[in-house]
Amino acid sequence: MQKRTSGTVVSVKKQWWLKVNTKVIRTAGPLDGATFPHVVKVRYTVDGQEYEKRKWIGAGQPVPGEGDTVQLVYDDENPEDVSIVF
């Protein structure tokens, strides 16, 4: 069964090595229309146990900032199995 909790973003890292082009033709340079995925580290607590997980956020999705609170969904039987709710 899935449950919800909130967590705090500990770090955010842009994955510069994986550029996703959003334009067919670049007119303003090599980063014109480029977007990048991010890896976000989130700290959260379930039943008094603290967890810290890294989660991949795809290119083009909203990226929370360091210190932001995010909503999470986790598996009741395995709290380490967590997803960020957008």
C-alpha cells in the first residue's frame, strides 16, 4: 500500500553530460533549447526512521531547490521505495 509523506531536498545536481534538445534547429548557440535532467537527494522520515534517497528528475520536469519541501509517495512495506510527487 502506498502512503504519502513530505521530505526535504538536501542537494540538487544538474546532469550536464546528458543534454536534451527541445528545438529542431539551434539559432543562438549550442545550448539554445537545451534542457538537462537532475539528480535530487531527498531526506524524509517514516515511523521515526530517517531515510535519504537520490531520485532522478527528467529533463523538462520542474526541479525543486535545495531546502525545498517536496511531497513523496512510498511503499508502506518498503519505505526506501519512494517517488517524488509533481
